[in-house]
Amino acid sequence: MKAAFEGIPNQDPASTAPLPSYPAPNGATPTPRAYTPATVARPANAKSQASSAGEVRLDVSNVYKIFSDDPKPALDMLYAGATKDEVFKKLGVTVGVKDASFQVRSGEIFVIMGLSGSGKSTMIRLLNRLIEPSAGKIVFDGRDLVTMSRKELIGVRRKDMSMVFQSFALMPHLTALDNAAFGLEIAGVPKPKRVEAAMEALKQVGLDQYHARYPREMSGGMQQRVGLARALANNPTIMLMDEAFSALDPLIRTEMQDELLRLQREHKRTIIFISHDLDEAMRIGDRIAIMEGGNIVQVGTPFEILRNPADDYVRSFFRNVDVSRVLRAGDVARFEEEKTVIRVPGVLQPALEQLTDSKNEYGYVRDHDNNYHGTVSRDSLERAITEEGQPRFVHAFLPDIDPVHAEQPLHDVMRTVASAECAVPVVDDQNKFLGAISPATLLKTLNREK
């Protein structure tokens, strides 16, 4: 256990010395498998704004993992176009990950998912070198983890990365507080400082009142919260979570997902989450990477993958998904500049002219900071202009058009969209206008048949 915390790989016999380079035959650069980033435009209203605009924290390029003391023969076959089954048949070695490339952005929850044996758990252990890559680059904040010395790698794990496992991995003889502080103790943090940090982490997951309890005195959900608190205690900038909730009962699993989303709203950490549960991936993921046979098949937001699956494997994966219960209003809202009106107090005529010239019956009023104020129509603007002594936008707002929150499931807004006289405005936590949902947009989203 101590080895894992100090940065010594505990699942791979390879040294933590810089990785040897295995070039492709004849010095050629291996041709990466072209995973499919979805081509459908993501509206500017995802669960995390970082998912579309954040800086790249982790850049994985052409990473391979061959479970062999000498990976070169297998790499040569793969570079030449062989499949992992052909490699196993000829050499008897297993290809865990093949030519994986993707980027993880600051502040997003990036979910890697696939069926059993797809390579997802191997992939996450490559990211912090609990398992040594056989080839490729893993660049974290501009530094290649693959070429780092053992000392440098330990420093990154202690200061920047934390990992939460499927098994709670709590010490049965330690209290919740001591378990949460365990990583800091191994790192040599003085006791007063680590106790303070561990208590704060327990508070974040709602267990500060239970800090003196032992694992045997806690439910499975509480134990996993302690495991999460242990990962949070050193205030990591990136968290690796390997099927962290899969051992929990369905109800507790949902509660932990809610807890993770709450923490994410407050702290905006970068999280890489491994899951085999499609509903979980769609619920918490800003973006999802689909793995099959060690390959990254597709990377995209839930909306992008649902609308534009890369191949039949991905399509079959998502075939029975009820998109109305997975996608949120913010996922499908359309922002159309010509339908938005910048509010100038007491000046309504330009707004009316804008809607008339663009042949739009309705408009969404916002200020220069994109705060939503209300919805107007050409008729309501004309009435406000002609009937009021001093025209005001408030007199032109349509009374029955209320905005819906970006995080509301489509299932919950379908009746509202169907009965509204115009497309329904969508706003975020700060009341920023994100776009609107019309019945036509909703039907197009729900109808995924090709």
C-alpha cells in the first residue's frame, strides 16, 4: 500500500526509469488510429464550460501497452497493421492499449468507458504510471510523465494527482480521519497540517461528524466517501477515478454521482473517470471516450456521440439509451444571434426592427453580459411602443414564457416546450442566456434513427 502512495508501480514489474523508445520499422512514424471526434457542434452550455474551452491538462499521444518484458516485437507488428488478436496468436502477448490518443481539458469530467476487457482500467493506470507504457507520450501540464524520473513522478502524484479505486482500500484499524490523512502522512506532511486538511476533505463529502468512526462502523457509501476524501485531502488538480462507484448499490451510486457533481461545481477539478455504466457516463461526463479492444474508438460529448456515433460498435452501445432522461436542456439549446436582442432601457424600436428585418416573430432579451431578461414578440414590442407613454421592455415581456435551467433533463421540459408559443429559453446557474429549445429541435434530438 505504501508503495502505491509513494509512486512505485505496484502492478507492473518495469522500472520507473525513463521509457525506452521503440520506433516504427524503417524509422517511420506509426500511423495513429483515427478516433472520431464528433462533428456535431456542442452548444456553449455543457455541464462544464471547460469541456469546450479549457486548456489542455493531459495530452495522451499514441500510447501503447504491451504486457511483455520485451514489447518491441509486438509493437513492430502493430505498427505494421496487425490486430491485437494477431499479436496474441503469433507472440502470445496481450495488447492492453493500442495507439491511444486523446486530450483532457481543465475542469472537465472526462469519462473513459467500454466493455470488460476494453482496456479502460489499463488506460487510467498508464496515466499516472502505475503501469508503465510501452510506447507513446503522456504530457501533463507540459511535462511528459513517460520520461520523468522516479523522484519527479512521485512529486506529481503527491502534489497534483490523486486516485480513487473501486475497492474502498481503507485501513480497517484507522478512523475515517486517519484514513483520509493517510496519503499526507506517507508524504511526510506534519500531523497538525494533515489533520486539518483531512477534516476539510471529510467536510466536503459530508462526513466531518463521523471522523472518529472505523470502516466497520460505516456503510459502503460512507466508506467510499472516505476514499474520496482521502483523494481530496492533498487538494489535487486532477483526479483519477477507476470505477469508483460501481461496487455500490444503485441508490447509493446515484447519491455519490450527485456528490461528485456538487464537488465539481464548487471546485472545478479535472477528473478522469472510468466506468462501464453507460447511464453513469452520460450523467456525469462532460466528454466520453469509448474504448474497444484497447483502442479509443470515439471521443465526444454525450450529445455529440448520440447524434453522430463513429461506428456500429458505438451505435449499438447507445442504441437503447433514453436520450430524454440523459440529455439536459443545455445540451440541445440552440443559440441564434439574430433572435437575441440587447436591452437598451427605454429604446424598443431597434429591437422591433431587428426582429422584423430578420423575419423572426420572437426574440430573447439579454444585456451586454448575456444575462437573460425576458422574451418578447413583434406584437408585444409594437403594443409596448404604441400604448405606453414611456416604452419599457418590461411591458413587452411575454408573461407565460419562463426560462428552463440548462441542467433540467429533456424529459422534464418536453411538456413545457410542446405547449409554449415560442422556443423556450434556457439559462445557466448565473442566469446567462444559452439558447432556446423549439419543438422541432426537441423532436430532431429524440429521433436518432438513421
